[in-house]
Amino acid sequence: MNDSKTKELIQKSVLRTSDTFTKELMERIELKKRQAKALHSAIIRECTLNCVTDKSRN
Amino acid sequence: MKKTNKNSQSDLELVKQIREGDMLAFRNLVEKYKDVSFSLACSVLKDEEEAEDALQDAFMKVLNNINKFRFDASFATWLYRIVVNTCLKVKEKNKKHLYDDLSEVLNIPSDDISSLDKYSEKERSGYINATFKLMKPEEALLLRLYYLCELSISDIKEVTDFTETNIKVMLYRGRKNMYHLLNKLTGNEINDLI
């Protein structure tokens, strides 16, 4: 089998991801973003609360 | 010797758009590269479900590190390196023996298969992919990087960290093993397949 035939065979045999691959990936990214946002908000809330508590103590 | 894969204009455009937060551009990039990348992932992991999970992780890394991509480099090579490294990490984590020993392959009964007179495109694909599944991961990976992704030896070196000599030797062995396995799987009727 020559080189061009090998190339043709391999190129024609490319594997396909599942139909939902891209959709699932985009949903995963969206979820990560939401989680990061929620974590950020929680940290800000916590810091603000600590700051207010410290001020009231002083 | 093959030419180094250059970035297509659309790749660079997509990367620029992704850097500006355009998720549709990222989606288009995923659509463009997912199947070839999936084939590479399957070469390493030999399990389609595992390969798909690893590929999702790899694309997330691409998105998270898109600002680190240098425009003078080939995007495809950069992406394939991330895909291969992610799969190697998954493989290391699972610590499985992910490919069959070639000696086992030699015992595959081929009676049923050899009775086929003609091979449809789908069957042909099936035989090639079955062959790749039986091959050593590094040989299957190199054959796909070279013939499917059409990377040059120096690009493959960048993706895999193998030396150029090793790549050439493994490509030679890989081709030889591929023909040998195809011959076995088709009951010595490889000529009907090609």
C-alpha cells in the first residue's frame, strides 16, 4: 500500500464525536462560569460582612 | 517532507474573537477540530467515552489558555498538543494497559470477515479504526498526526516531544503494523479493502 493510499484510508476513517458533544461542552463551560461567579459573590459577601463586623467592633 | 501547517485565516480570526469573549467563535472552533482531535484522543486512550471526556477537558483548557496562544505558532499544533497531553494525563491517572498486545491480535479469527466480497466505506472505516484500536497508542497517534492532521515531522515533535528520529522510526513501524493488522483482520484480503 503506498503512502497516498494510506493517507486516504486514514483520512476517510476519521472518528466522529457524539452528536451532543459540542452542546455538552458549551453547557459545562456555562456551568463553570456560573459557579465561578457564585463563588466570587460569596467571597465578596463574606469580606463585606467581615469588614462591617470589624468596624462595629471598633 | 511535508510543509509545516500554517494557520488558516479563519483560525486566527476565531482566536481573536474568542479572546474578545465571543463564545460562538469558540463553538465554531470546536466544531472544526472536534472530530480530528477525537481521533487523536482515541489513539491514546482506546476508549471512546473516555476520549470524549478528555477532549472536553482539552477544549476547556484551550478556552482558559487562549490568551497564551502565540499568533506566530500553528493553532492546530498548539491544540493537538493540549489534546495529547490531556489524554496522556488521563491515561496516567487511570493506569490501565490501554492497548492490546500485538501477539493477541494475531489470534483474531478472520473467517467471518474474509467472506465479505466488497467493502463499503463504512466497513472500510470500521476496519481501519479497529486496526488503530489494536495498535500501540504512540504508533496510532503518530500515524493520525501525520496522515490525518497532515503535520510535518517537526510539528509532530512539538506535539509529542518525541525526537525526529523516533518519530520516523515509529511511523515506519506503525505503517508496517497497520498493514499487518489490516491483513489479519480482513483475512489476507487487504487488497479488496484498498
